[in-house]
Amino acid sequence: MEKIYETAHAKINLGLDVLGKRPDGYHEVRMVMQSIGLSDTVTIEEGEGLTVETDHGGLAGGPDNLAWKAAALLARSCGKTPNVHIRLNKKIFLAAGLAGGSSDAAAVLRGLNRLWRLNMTAADLEKLAAELGSDIPFCVTGGTALAEGRGERLTALPEAPKLLLVLAKPKLEVATGWVYGNFRQDKVGSRPDIDGIIKALEQGAAAKLLASCGNVLESVTIPAHPVIAEIKQKMLAAGAKYALMSGSGPTVFAVAESKEITASILTALTELDLETAVTTTVQKERI
């Protein structure tokens, strides 16, 4: 029996700006998104009906799981009966601002495209993915991209310089809908320079890139969870070149210059109750 294996990469936001509220209730965003090496493994094979199995006790595998929804949507769109079993081996932190569920769903779309020999293009899959969630179109191929609209309008950008990263997530969950619902423009202290990020990527200038990064959603999540600011402070004090919350949080990523500095950052964080990982930025998937 054929088995399909897909790697579902997490993402961080190098820049996240919110421009305003849209008539459809979503927020208009302008973001630079970046795939990272921290990843889940998604295994797909033929089965009886549609089933999703996870190895994480905190994640259900039923119809509410984005991987399940992705398989059902693709099956409907191409007239297939989704007799498949999907297994998710989780390494991406849950409810973390790293697009773990979105990346799993995108991996299911890629994997079923291969299993069912549909020959759909990345653009085809991204269009379907937009029906499921705002981050999923980016996760179809990942890499480095400008995301606009509600996150579904993508423009590929030059690959980011390879960055060594330390990720840290406090033991709390942050609902994306709550963060956007409580976002107020007048509470934003500083904004990312999205055009500056794009220019730095075009020039391959890592220092200019980091100087332009930022995330306006910190203005919501940090006041509610001050531990995020504490994590950032400890990372910087331990030698990180830069530290920023990813997405709606609560995960913080730090950019380190060396493995020695990653070790110092991890040591500085030991007194806090965190999930941590060391990883790097990665390039886009090929379909």
C-alpha cells in the first residue's frame, strides 16, 4: 500500500502589520512570512473513510482538525471519495502562532495531490487552501513571501538569509480571533517596515532585515501575557540579535549568531516554564 510522506514546516512572521478592518469581518494585513525547520511529519495512505490520527494528546483528529478539513475539501473539489488515513506526528507547538495546523492542512493538500495523481499546481492548491484559513495558502509552498489581504494574497520574495533561531513558547494558548478582535490601532507603539524588509531581502542584507522587522499584534498579546515580554528580554540579554513574537503569539523567536549563543539563550530561559526549540529558516517547497 502506497504511503505518502510530507513535511509540514512551521512559519514565523518577520513582519506583521494590520492595516484595518475589512467589510467581511477579517482584518487587512500585510505580512512577510518565513518557513522554518521546525516541522510535523504527515503520513497519508489509503484507508476506510477519512480518519486523522495524532500523537499529541492535546490535539483531536476529528472533523474539527484542519488536516481532516483539507482532505474533505480536496476530495469534494475533484469528485473523490476520501478513503484515506492521515497521521500527524507533531513537533510544532500547539496554538503557538507558528501555523502548525495550517501547515498540516497544506501538507495534506500536497500529499493527496500526489496520492491521487491530480497534477494540481501550487496555485491550484493555494486557491483551495484559502477556503480553509488565512495562513494555509502560504504553507502550501512556504519559503519567504509577502502576504496581503487576509493573508491569502501571496507574492514570492527573495529567500531570506539563513537565520539561526531559538523558539520559546510559554505554557498558555492564545486564540487568534481574540487577538484580532482586541486589536486597536491607537495601542500600537511601533510598526514593522514591510517595504524595508522586502528591500533588505532583495539586497541579502541581514542587518537591515532585522532592523525592519516587527509585529503590531504584540500590542494585544503582551499586555495580556507579560511573560512574552520577559522571554524577549531574557533572549536579548543572553546575546540574541533580535527577538519578536510570531503571529498572534505566544511563541517568541530569537535570532542568534552562533550555536554558543543559542545555548546561552536556552540557559537564560530555564527558570521559565517553556517549550523550546532551535531551528533555522528554510526554503520553499517544490511541487
